[in-house]
Amino acid sequence: MRRFLLVNPPIHDFAAYDFWLQPYGLLSVAGQLRGQAEFLLFDYLDRARSDGGFRIADCGLKKASAAHPQSDRWGRGRLCCERIESPEPLKNIPRYFRRFGAARTCFTDYLRERGPFDYVLIQTMMTYWYPGIREVIEDVRSTWPGARIVLGGNYATICSEHARGLGADLVVVGSDLEPLWQFLEMTPDPGQPALWEVVGANDYSPLRVGAIKLADGCPFRCSYCSVPRVYGGFRPRPLERLLAEVELLAGRGVENVAFYDDALLFDAQKVLVPFLKEVLRRDIRVHLHTPNALNARFLTGDLARLMVKAGFKTFYLGFESVSRQWQQGTGGKVFSEELAQAVEHLFAAGADPVDITAYQIVGHPNSDVQELEESMRFVRRLGIRGMLADFSPIPGTPDGEACRRWVDLEEPLMHNKTAFPIIRLGFEEVNRLKDLQRALNRSIMAPGAI
Ligand code: B12
């Protein structure tokens, strides 16, 4: 039987946090080959392995926390990391640069102990995280030169030319997997759920957090987002496969499942509602989370009640700005009164205010008209938390292209979300806004404090 190694690479960045991070795309692809090959997973970001597989003490990495890698009550937590030198293009950004995840020697030991492999499939995520992928490719090449390396996912799709330069044997662009099946000379079964059983199967880390995505693409065309341009219009995934996926997760003891959807509430009567009704009918008990932002416009009273009943615990709402001019200029995804209405529905349905958060972009090229401070105060007045979402300029999007006057987008490191707001607004201003956001959030817990 052919042997596949699946790899979720380390992250080189100023900051990274395990916000329900899972290599879900990679596992979805491998799931389609279930039973046809032997699969192993090396997940550099698996916090549960940090005193086992990672052998943190041996590799001198800073521990994620004083005790065993702790998670918060919904399964998120800090990743272990070590300080490294900032790469040349980011030298002027006055923040410490780090490498997050298992030490390099853990991977090379693992390769030697568990190899050889016929294929190595690597998950790529943020475009500016490519140094982690380069590192994985170098180590695979030097240990098992005969292994054939495949890249797929977000960086491979958005920066495909750049990714080809890293020396993999195949770069899969977008969600068309036909070139992959031809390369492997294998026939997929698209009805199969993601290959969650490889997580923890070869080590002593149980699977704790899962991810799911009910639909591909997005019906909106927000000027800062790449999804509709890269993945096209909204297409629901088959309900039966999704239910098999969530059952597989719950059956393996997973408590928290994050939705990776770009438009989870769109066409809810046809997609989310039937899914949640089946989750309730089958008595599948998991906590559900929406890190990738919900569109408040579609959050009706009925839907909010169903979501809370089915197990949704945290609600992240994409707001971005209170300014009508900014809202209209970026695609009119949501208006302020729609956010206010959605929050009322969530309160009425029994959602906990501390678990409702509105995202607002910081460092956007049109920040002049964004009225960010007023947006933050508007969110505070609704009685929910705010979170500043640092802007990442993505090539091929209207807003990303507008940033070419500040940064060289051909270098994916310059898409970094910590760097761009500092370049756009200045270090002091970014710090001031973040401090203000923290103070506003603290005042939710202690009303009247601000
Ligand atoms: C889920 C998600 C997140 C999650 C994290 C996911 C993770 N595991 O790391 C959260 C919510 C934390 C997140 C955060 C952010 N995100 Co985000 N996120 C996504 C999203 C929706 C899916 C990414 C994903 O997991 N894809 C994997 C699976 C779910 O995708 P799939 O479609 O099923 O995969 C298919 C193909 O892609 C392919 N494939 C996928 N993987 C693989 C692997 C192999 C080997 C192969 C062969 C094929 C393959 O085959 C699959 C089957 O068809 C994308 C948008 C999108 N729709 O892709 C944005 C996206 C990646 N994020 C984006 C952004 C901007 C951000 C933030 C900067 C937002 C912010 N300001 O806070 C932060 C950055 C976090 C950080 N620390 O830097 C941008 C990209 C930015 C960039 N420069 O790369 C995207 C593209 C959205 C956008 N606005 O355009 N994000």
C-alpha cells in the first residue's frame, strides 16, 4: 500500500494563536482516498502533543503555558514558539518575530523513524506563512529525496507562481482536485468525510477540536476578500457527507467544532437549518463556533434560537466599520442597524454577551473614512465585545491591489496582517487602537468603567 504523509506546517509570524486551527482542507482531500493508502499526519500545531510528540523540553522551545498546553473553555489556546530573526522584508516592523509549532528536529526525527513515504501532502494557509512550508520541503527532500511533494490550500491558490518556486512536485490551485488525482493515478470517493481518524492515531494526542464547512464560495463580493474571485459563487456541500463528518467528530469525543464557512448564514433555509435540525434529531452534542464571521443581516430571531439550541457557543459577527460610506464602498455586506438587530436576536435566544464578538478591520487602505474609533464604541454600546481584525492585503482583490502604493505584493511576506496596519497607520496608532479595544472590552465585564 502506498504511504502518504500529511503535514500541517509550522508558522513563522509575529503572532499566532490556536483559534480552532485545523488542517481541514488537507484532511478533506485525504478523506477522498480513505482505504486506498496508508496515511500519517504530522501536525506541527497540535498543542496536545507538546509534551509528547513535540518533546518541548528536549528542543528548548518556550512552553505554551506553565502547565500542560492549556485550552480555554472552548478549546483554543497558545501555541509553543521560539524567537527567530525577522525576515529581511519585515525588518522594519518593531515586533518580535517567532516560529510557532513543533521544533524542526521533531519533524526530522519523525521522518527518519516513520519513513519512507511515497507522497507528502502539505497544507498551506496564510500567504505570508510560506517560510514554514519551505522548511518542510527542505527537510522532506533531504531525508527522503524519493518522496513526491504536493502543496494545496490558500497560499498555493493565491500565490501559485510563488509556491511553484518552493520546489514541490505539484501545486494544486483552488478546489479543482483533478490534477491531483491524475498525478497520484488514484480515483477519489467525493462522498467520504474528512480523514479525522489520522489525528492522534499515531501519537498520544486525542482529537479535541474539529472543523467543518457547509458550503464553498461566497455570494458577496467584499472588496477586501479573495473568496468569490478564487472559489466562485455559493455552493452547498452534500448534507449527508456533512452529517457523516460531524458524527465522526462527535464519535471520537470532540467537544468543539468550528465552522470554516465564508457565508454560513446564506440561504440558511436550504443549508444551515436542515443541518442543525438533523444535528438535534440525531442528538449530536458538540459546541459550535463561528471564527470566520457571520453575516448579521441573515441572523433572524428564529435562526438565532435554532443556533443556540443546536449548540452554538461563540458568535463572531463581521462588522468592519460603522461608516455608511465605508460599508457601501466595500460591497455593502452589512449595515450598522443590521448588526444591532442581530445582537438583539442573539441576546433573546440566550447567547452569552461575552461570547458575542464583532470584528472590525484595522489598517484598511481606506481607513480615512472608516471611523474606526466610532465603530468600536458603537459595538461597545451594543453590549458585546469587539475584536480588531488586522488587514491583510491580498493580491487580486480591489483593496489588496490598492495597497501596492505601500507594499510590494509580489513578496507574500508583505501580506502579513501584523505588518500592514503598522505600515498604513503607524506603530503608535495601532497600539493606541488596540489598547482602546482592550479597555472597551474590559468595560463589558465592568460596565461604567469607560
Ligand atoms: C477558516 C479560515 C480561517 C481560520 C483559520 C483556519 C486555519 N486552519 O488556519 C481563522 C478564522 C482563524 C482565520 C483567520 C484569518 N484569516 Co482566514 N480563512 C479561513 C478560510 C475561510 C478557510 C481556510 C481553510 O482552512 N481552508 C481549508 C479548507 C476548509 O478549504 P477547502 O475549500 O475545503 O479546500 C479545498 C481546496 O482549497 C483544496 N485544498 C485545501 N487544502 C489543501 C491541501 C492539499 C495538500 C491539497 C492538495 C488541496 C487542498 O482542496 C479542498 C477541496 O476542494 C479562508 C477562505 C477560504 N474559503 O479559503 C480564509 C482566508 C485564508 N483567511 C484570510 C484572512 C485575511 C485571515 C485573517 C488575516 C483575518 C484577520 N484579519 O484576522 C486571519 C489571519 C490569522 C493569522 N493568525 O494570521 C484570507 C487569506 C489571507 C492571506 N493573506 O493569505 C482568506 C483567503 C479569506 C479572505 N479574506 O480572502 N481564517
